[in-house]
Amino acid sequence: MPEESPDTPQDDLSQRNDALDQQSWEVDAPEALGDLGEAGTAETPAAPLSAKRIIEALLFVGGMPLTAMRAADAIRGLTPAQFQEAIAELNRAYRTQGRPYSIQPRERGYVLALRPQYRDVVDKLFGSTREARLSVAAVDVLALVAYRQPATRQEIDSLRGAESGTLLRQLVRRGLIAVVHRGDAAQKEVAYGTTQRFLDLFGLKNLEDLPQTQDLQRL
């Protein structure tokens, strides 16, 4: 397959999770869910953060599907019932406002994704799955991320015996992998995992559907 030309580095993607991973907010979760307001009404900068808005921000950041447990790590006192209530209220507001996206279940959590009628927007931006030609090296990196995730660039480089930064950035741009975890302050390197687009491209329902042969398990 023809090899893609290198894309512009997007290292700023690796910084998206910093604030959310390192900060825990205290909110009055039971009272904070009813603040969505009317369509088009902007919140004032002085308004306190609500549980629902923090959950929406976590979904916007992306990465692995958002679970009630992960949300509770960021919002002290949030219960699973309040988490589900926030998801339902956000989806109702998105429908009322005619938003092109909704919160959709994925594996054991939720992701913010485009509605089916807007999927062509993704194809125009990244190229359709038929046009998403990857080099052999890029496929190798994608396979290593799929089976090793969350995997850092250092781990991928070590397994391949070659530098993989450019290929990882290409795969991020294609929407096939994403930053899923950032280490603590002492470990600056990010880790990568596959996305829903990866599952769709290879016809997989979830990561458990990945082939599990002895050869692949040696990766």
C-alpha cells in the first residue's frame, strides 16, 4: 500500500487530559445536575462548575469510554445514579438543541460521537475508510497499540526497534488511535489506545474481538 506523507505534528493532543487527570472537583452533585438552561444560553465565567458540565468536559476530551467510576474520580461524591442522570439530561438537551452529536454507549462507558447522519463529515475530514491507506510500518504500529494499549511511544519504539513518533501522529490524525492516559508528574510520556473508528474500520464490536492467535499473543 502507498505510504502516506508525514503529517504536521500534533503534540498538543497529548496535553488535553492534564487538567482533567490531575484535578478533582468538589461539587454538590445532587443539586448541580439541573443547570443546563435554555438552548444558546451561555454560562457566566463566575458560575461554579457543575457535575453535569464536568461530565460533559470529560466526554469532550475523549479517549477511553467514560465510566461512572472514572467520572467519580474527577467529581467527589458523584454516584452512579447521578452519573446516569447527567448523561440522560445532556442527551435530551442535545436533541432539543439539534446538536450533531450525542452521548453514545461504548463498551462499559460512554463517548461523545456524531449522529449517524453526520458521519460523512468525518470521512471528508479524514478520508473514508477505503481512502485511509496506511503503510506497512503504520499498520505495524497500529497493531502494537491495539494489543499493548495503553502503550507509550517508548514501548512501541522498543518493540519495533525504530522511531515511531511520526507514525503515531499519523494514526492520531486518522482517528484510529488517541491519547488515553498521561503519566504522573514524573512520567511525561503519554500512552495511546485505539478508538471506535479503529473498531469500525476492522469490523470489531470491541477489543475482545481482536484475533487471539499464538503469533499475535507474542507481540
